[in-house]
Amino acid sequence: MPEPQTPWPHAPTHLLSDRGTYFVTASTYQKEHHFRGPRRLRILHRGLLSVAQRFNWQLEAWAVFSNHYHFVGHSPADAPDASSLNAMLSVLHVKTAEWVNKLDAAPGRQVWFNFRDTQLTHQHSYLARLNYAHQNAVKHGLVPVACEYPWCSAGWFERTASPAMVKAIYRFKTDRLSVPDEFEPSTDWRVG
């Protein structure tokens, strides 16, 4: 009987056979700061939101940085599974890599590394990861209050959700979550 194989740790297995809610983290290759500065962050941020809409993924929380991003999103309701996530992120990564490589006169340079996905099947885990994504700029020391970081969902969430909902989500603890997030994003993000 063959022994079960352990997936290679640098190439996570994407188990997208079920429709549902996912927490996703993607990283640039070698954690390079290819999206440093407001112009590049704006393009990556807009790209993430646009491609999610195009592929019918409903994002509820997101945070975009110079070398990684996170989001919580629901797979398309009319799809049998979440396999469109691969295609969606492929489009985002190809287009943003081509754009940033043209900007840097670095054709063919590898920009993106991989992504990790976790299906969220428990309400507590889902709500804690919503808070994690909203608060990620604070975690990284970029802002004292999440809504001050323009490349995340916190400001949008605080404007569109009820005050009771905002308070409830922000109460969920994130210190016990197992989220690989050993990134040091660039502090060069300010607009204007």
C-alpha cells in the first residue's frame, strides 16, 4: 500500500471542490515589493476588485499591500464548486505582472509566487477572518486605525454596514488564527 504523500509546503494544494466562502492570501515572488507606492497599489487594488466581479466572486473583506494581499470571498452561487478561483487569480496575476514588468522594464520577470486558500466552514472562523482582513494594515503597523488605509475594505465596511455589525465583527479576536502572514509591506503607500 503506497504511503500518502505530503503536499510540497511551497505549493499548497488548492481544494476547491466545494462552493463556499474562502480566505485567500497571495504573495509576490520572494516577497518583493513590486506594488510599492500609491499608483501601483491602486492598480492592484482595482484589479482585484474588478477580476472578482468579472468571475462573480463576492468579496466581503480585502487588504492589498506592496508584496501580498488577503481577501474573504464567496464563490459564485451558480457554480458547482470554487474552481474558478484558480482562473480568477491567474488573470489578476498575469495582468498585474505584465503591467508592473512593463513599468519596470523587466520583461518576463516572475512577479507572483502562489496563493493559499482556506475554505471557511465555521461561523466563528469566518467572522474572525473578516476582521483579520479588515485590520491587516493595523497589524502590519501601516496605520493606527484600519479605515485610514485606502487599499483595504475597512473604510467601505464601516460606511456600508450597520454600526452594530461593524462593532460585532471588530470584536472577533484574530490572535489565535493560523494565517501565514510573515510579510513586511512597504510603508510607501500614502496617497497625495
